[in-house]
Amino acid sequence: MKSICADLVLQRLTPEAGAALNRQLYDCLRGAILDGSLPPSSALPASRDLARETGMSRNTVLHAYAQLQAEGYVHSRVGSGTFVAETTPESQLSAERGRPRTADTGAPGAVRLAKRAQALVADASAAPQQWGAFMPGVPDVTQFPHRTFGRILSRLWRAPTPELLTYSHGGGHPALRAAIAEHLRVARAVRCDADQVLVTEGVHQAIDLSLRMLVDPQDTVWVEEPGYWGFHKVLQMSAARVLPLRVGPSSSSSSDGQAEGPGSGWPRSSTPPRLIFVTPSHQYPLGSVMSLARRRELLDLARASGGWIVEDDYDSEFRFAGRPIPAMQGLEADSPVIYIGTFSKTLFPGLRVGYMVLPRALAGHFRTAHADLYREGHAITQLALAELIEQGHYAAHIRRMRVLYARRRTLLAGLITEHLGPGYLHPQASNAGLHLVLRLPEGSDDVAIAKAAQARGVLTRPLSRYYRRGGAQRGLLLGFACVEEAQIEPAFRVLLACIRGQ
Ligand SMILES: Cc1ncc(COP(=O)(O)O)c(C=O)c1O
């Protein structure tokens, strides 16, 4: 059997032309140390063994080990081998600089964070600025029917019962759970009743709960590559072995219709995944749709191995052309799918309300754990939200936003095609969601372009940052939903100047 380290190398290393192999191996091992896949104090295989297991020359491995050692990522003990260092250079550096992210409370270096927390804060992803062209993933919060919601809330606040003001229990207010179940059955073809619905404080909490409930240290999980940074952040805090489920051109059924071989693109791992994180209806960030064949393959695999698929259906209400893509959860009765959704995209992110639809076998356990771990509350908000949905305001708001966002998307896509050419629109993207991907030529520095744009008031996210391993595509995620039509062209011109280096 191969060592974990060799497994990681074989998974992550996608040899890049022009780069020395020992450098690529070094990058790969360093990445695994930083994201916790190779935890502190763990032993690396002997260079001879790793060379044999990966098919590289021993010299290549020795060079990579020597570089890691010189930089403080590993140390070797004569006679016993090479070990991952307790503290990475990154964590030492950020502690020494006293960066507020690392040590908010004291003198530089005074705070000793847990190893995983060090890695988390050293590479923080949440953007401090959330509103403005072209912030990806943000809906037009100015359109939220706040008066209607306010009226419902103020009526409830006039005479709140003690149950609305004490800790809640049971996975969310029953009225909201029922309203969510009804909405999902109709709008997303999810097979569920209210007992399976668990209200969370958003997708991140739902992922966190799934990991805590179903994954033990060193269990394997698969996550899409490229994929949502939030998955990685929460995963980083677990001791799971994270393997990339590559999203290639063939995962899109909508754009190229290529046939997919069974199991193609699956991670090679010696143990089956406990959880598989996917965004089948609208891949994040590329925007492709997972084919039916692929969905069935994943369902079969999860059933056969006793694992679970975590389906993040974060923005599927917004599909602007063609028929809606039903959720993967509803494809089969009693599917091994934990379905996750959020009101962050349909209403507003600050609401912090999301939901899970759990397989029956899991629902009771998750409810109990949710109440014990996080203590539930926000019952008045949940009841008001239930009324908003029951009275039809929610569905009406989505319908209105769909028209608005479709216009904004068309406008932005048209500007990209007109000024840069059709090749700059990502070919896998389907006509849906709240953002599109502006593809940049290979080798472009999308991080630098995003920084330059931000300095001039235009917010984007570089596509390469969504890749944890090598082989990143370059591009920019552009949110169109939160930009008024009149603002789209001026903001795009600023972005264009940054892309052209002006
Ligand atoms: C793919 C994906 N899932 C989930 C979320 C966040 O959901 P929530 O606000 O409910 O945590 C986002 C937010 O951008 C997202 O892009």
C-alpha cells in the first residue's frame, strides 16, 4: 500500500511544462503541510520509498526535501527520518509581524494559536468589502422587500411569546421548516418533509456540522477542484484527508456534451470518501452543470461505500435560460445526499439563515447535535421568514430578481464579448447564478489584476485562488447581481484598463 504522502503527491501533482520536477514536488509537499494534509510531526517517507512510490528519481525527492528543510517546513533526525515541523515559517512570520489576523489581542507573537488556526488566518479568504461592482455572489440587497419583512417583524415583536425569546430546539422554527420543505419540493424537486429540514446559520455552519457528525480524523473527503473557498476553510479546521475532485471540461453537460467515462476524474485514494462536496446544479466557481450520468455515478459510489454526498445548491433559483436543473437530492428516493441551501443569495447574506435537508437516518442525530453544539435562537426572525414565504413574497421576489439579474448578466457578458472577445467568457458557464467568469489568457496574473482593480474601486475575485493544487486556470469572478445597470459599463471600463495594464 502506498504511503499517505505518496497518495497526496500522485493526487496533486500535475506536471507543468517548464517547471523543474523537484520544484513542483516541493510546492506540492509545502501545500500539503500548509493545509494540514501532512500534519505537524508527521513522518515523511524515506526519499527512496517516495521515489519508488511516485516514479520520480531519488535525486528529485532529495532536492525537494532539502529545500523544505532549508526553509523550515521539515526537519530530519539522524537515523529516524524526516518530519513535518511543528510550526511553519508562514505561521512564525505572521505571528512575528503581529498581524491583527493572527494576534488581535496582544503583543506580536504573544498569542499561540492552534496549528490549524494559524494556517486559517495566514491565508484568510473572506473579503472585508462586500458591496459594489463586481462583488461576486452578492445579490442586490437594496431590492429586498424590507418594508414587508419589517411589518411582519414588528407585528411579531408586539407580543412575543416566551418560546420565541428563549433557546430554540428542534432544528429551526417548525413554520420555517415547513415553508422551506414546501419551497424545495416545488422549486428544486427535492424529496423531503419538514422533519428532514434543519435550519442553520448559513452554508458554512451546515458544512461544519456535517464534518463534525460524519468525519473522523484522517477520513477521506472529496471536494471539487476548483471549488468554493468556504468548503476549504471549514475543512481546514478538521483533520480530514482532503482530495480534489477535478472539475474538467467533461463535467459540464450543458456546454460540450462530452461523454464521461465511469469514474473519470475521481481522486485516486486507498479509502472511499466519507463525504463528497459538490455543487451539481451550478458548479462554483466555473458555472458548469453536472451531467446526469455523473450524478448517478456519484450516487452509486456513495451508496456502495456508505459515504454521503453534500450538495451545495447555493444559487439555483437563478437560472436565466432553459429548464431548471433539478437538485441531485431528488433524483432517487432516499438518496445518500445531504442537501444544503441558503437565503444569502435569494434574500440577503446578512440574514444568516440557511438550511439542510437530511437523509432520514441522519436527521434526528443532526438536530440533537446542532442544539448542543451551537444553541439555537433567532426564532422571531425565522418565524417572520416563514410568513414571508407563506404569503408568497419570497417566490415573487425571486421571480423579480431573476428578470433583473438576467438583464445585468446579458449586459456584462455583452461588454466582455465586445471589448475582449467571446473567448474571454468561460466556455463551461451556464446561464445562471450571480456571477460569471471572465477568462484570462494562460499565465496572466489574475491576483495582480484583481488587486489593481480593487485599488480603483472595482471588486472581483481571481479564479486561480479557487484552486488548491497546480494547474489553475486564470480569470476573474465578476458578480453582476449587485450592480445597477447604469454602473455596469463604467465599472467594466475600469476593469478593462486593469486587464490591459493601463
Ligand atoms: C458556493 C457557495 N456556497 C455557499 C455560500 C455561502 O452561503 P452562506 O452565506 O449561507 O454561508 C457561498 C457564498 O458566496 C457560495 O459561493
